[in-house]
Amino acid sequence: SKYLDKIIVSTDDKTIAVISEEYGAAVPFVRPKELATDTATGIDVVLHTIEWVRNSNWPYELMMLLQPTSPLRTTEDIDKSIELLFSKKAQAVVSVCQAEHHPCKASTLSESGCMRNFVRPDVKNNNRQMLPTYYRENGAIYLFYCDYLKEKKSFFGDETFAYIMPQERSIDIDSPVDLKVAQILLDS
């Protein structure tokens, strides 16, 4: 990126820390155990990092979270999301992509599995092309002013804007299938 000037890795894993430092990232602290569990939230990890940065007198007011589970974002995505933040005079930017499956054609199931009222009556017989376009978070980019995030305790608010990415760069690796798809896309 032509805009980012420091990369900080938050981890509790020594191997990840060593590899990160070998590639030029800073690993100035060990992530606390309570923030390194399956139940820890990403927002809590980011808030911890903000506090660490502030307590260390680093002069950063703007940060970007680049989750390792979304490896297909490009330098162009990073730079364009930063440019979007400034052009919109936004407080945050979150990357999204078009939803692969229309959410109006999805619902929860009762214990019995009965599909009565599964799809809303106004959507029931419509092709997805006739429905409005929906977007989903893709996990690739979260750009924010630290004070905004601390105030909202969320990436989302009235001053958050979407950076739209194509689906082929929007894989969020949460399963072995996601990993295989990401590997295929990286190899092509």
C-alpha cells in the first residue's frame, strides 16, 4: 500500500510472531489469553490494540484491520478503501461483496423442519434477479478512526461506508472448503 506505514500483528502464537517479524511486521505485544479464544470478538482484539498503541504513545488515529482469513484482498483494495474514507469524509470503511445467495430466500427452520413461512409471500415466486441486490461483509478490510471505534464499539454506524469488492477476492476462510476455494483462486 502506498498509504500504510506500519503493520502490527496481534497474536498469542510465538511461531506466528516470528514469521510476522521476519516479513517486517511489528509484534510489540502478546495478545492476552482471553482475547485468543474462539469466543473472543474481533472488536475486542482491535480495542485492545488501540489501547496498547495509545499507551505506547504511537501517534496513530487511523487503523485498518486486515484479517488473515481474507487473503485475497489486493493492494489496490487497501488503497481504494483509504481513498474512499477520505472522499466520503467517513469515520470507517468496511469491505463488502454481493451476497452469493439472496437472504430473502433464506430463513431459520423450526425443530420439525416445516417450511411454512420459510420465504416471505412477496418473495416466494420471484427469481433472485427480480429482487434488490444484497451485500455481505467479506472480512477483508475494516478501516476506522480509533475514536469512532472506541465510541461505537462497532465498525458500523452512520459514518461507515461500504467498499465493494468482487466475489472472487471476497473469500473468508472459515472452513476447509473455503480454504480449497481460496487456493484455487490464488493458483489461477
